[in-house]
Amino acid sequence: MKALVLERVGELSLRDIDLPQEMGPDDVRIRIHTVGVCGSDVHYYTHGRIGDFIVNEPMVLGHEAAGTVTEVGTNVTHLKPGDRVCMEPGIPDPKSRASRLGLYNVDPAVTFWATPPVHGVLTPETVHPASFTYKLPDNVSFAEGAMVEPFAVGMQAAARAKITPGDTAVVTGCGTIGIMVALAALAGGCSRVLISDLSETKLKLAESYDGITGVNLRQVDLVETVNKETDGWGADIVFECSGAAGAIKDLFKLVRPGGTVVLVGLPPEPVAVDLAAACFRECRIETVFRYANVFDRALALIAAGKVDLKPLVSGTYGFEQSIEAFERAAEGRPEDVKLQIIVDGEGK
């Protein structure tokens, strides 16, 4: 089957590769329509590793996906051929201790698309557990369906924050995940979100949403801005989405006494943290790794019109242009938030 294969660091090819296609009674077969280009995909392409996950052999990329069911297993009753769906890419061991606790995202045995040594889905067809496959409502496009996955990260962050309606939030980092977190925070009850970055282009896009105010770090100091906006009290919730050492260093100067800091971004190396500042404020610190039990809720918010992700699609490429799409993503253009690849152009 033809697929976009990461051969080694910096080398991609569109070629045939043997992929598992055996169906079990609880599985569905899916014709892939749209796949988003994620930052982790790009990082594997440019660096060959993320933490302990190392690309040691050719791997198919892609894990943000939507498509159409073409076949269902004998035990599957909630889906049928022809259903448009999106797919949660992590498959845990249902018998694991983490899964039994409801924390299947941190199950050491989880298999996650496009995470070594597991292949992704930038290929025409895949087989996936029906229990991690979600039917798209008629008013949700394939493009939106493929963005449920990154939005689920925002949903996980918002859930971990335990938002109280009316909270003021700060998001550091205005990339794809930062914007997704800001939108999830607003949907979860925050009255406003201040989002910071160095890119005026990305900040302007974020500010096109009601309730989001951009803070350009090239022009103003974030701590001073937050103090001004909160009368010196600090934000109720701070979401760190950049993974940048500089942002993490001053993180606890942004949050109010008794507030919450949610760590979403993954620093590439260990970073310094001002724990004394956190203790002085008696902050609650939460961490996020992927998501668990929020995929259906993320889709429901999109379907209800509470969250509009369509403006975040910066460019769309055909399957034969997949390498070009990744080359553009690796450039890190300031105007780009989400690039997508259409594997099968049938349907919308």
C-alpha cells in the first residue's frame, strides 16, 4: 500500500509499504480522507526522535485523521459502511492499570499512530478499533474531523484546569496547540484568554476569536501585561503551551495566589522551574500528555458550533504533494497553523 514514509531523518518518500490490514471482530476498516500535519510528525522528520521515541526504521507518518468506514467487524453495531468518521490515534491496553484508572493516555502499553515503532495513517486505508472511532455529524467536514485530535489536547488541558466560569486564563505560545487550548478554555467557561507569542501573524489569527487577546512579546512584557489586566492579582489559570525555557522560568509570576498552572508544551530538554514562586502562591500544578475520555466531547463542541476550527487550516495538499506539505511545515512559516493532506478527495 502506498504511504508517506519517513525513511530516516530529513528523508521522506511516497512508496509502497506493507502495513497491517487484518480486521478483528471489534475493528473497522477506514478509507482515509484527510490527515493533518502535526508538529510531532514534523519533529520526527527533522530530528528523528522525540524524547525516548526514536525512529530506528522506516515509519509511516500521520495521526490526525478522518475518513469513511468501508467495512465493520462482526461485533460492531454503532458504525456501518459509508459513515464518515474521525479516529482517536492512541490504542491502550484495556486491562492495564492505567486504563482501569481512566488514565489510558499514560498507559505504558499504548500504541499511538506515527510514534515509533507504530506506523501512522498517511496512506489510503487503515484498520482501527471501532471503540476509538467516532461518527462525524453531517455538519462536520473531514477537515474539521481531522482537527478533533489536536483540539482534544486543548480539551484535556481545559479539563485538567478545573475551570470555574468567569476565570481569566493566560496561554503562553500561540501555535496550533496554544490556540486549541485557548478555544477549549473559552468553551469550558473562561471569560477571556490572553495568549502570548513572538509572531504577530499568529496572534492576529487568535484574536479573530471573541474573548482572545494577543500579547506580542516583542512589544510588551507578559508579566506586566497580566498584572495590568488583572489589577495586580494574576490570572486564575495559566496554560504553558510553548515548551520554551524562557516562558517556563516566569510562569509562576503570571498566576494568582491559589491559581492553577497547566503544563501542556513539552520542552526538548530539561528546564529550570521556579518552585519557590509556586510555593509562595500555593499554586496547583497540572500536567497534560495527549488526552483521555475527551475525544467525543471535542467533536460535540465542534458539531454544536461552539468552536470553529476552520480558520486554522492554513493550506491543503493532495496526497501526491505530501512531501511538499512536510517541507513547508518544516519551514515554520509564521502564517501557518494547520496544514492538511487530502488522501482521498471523495466527499467533504
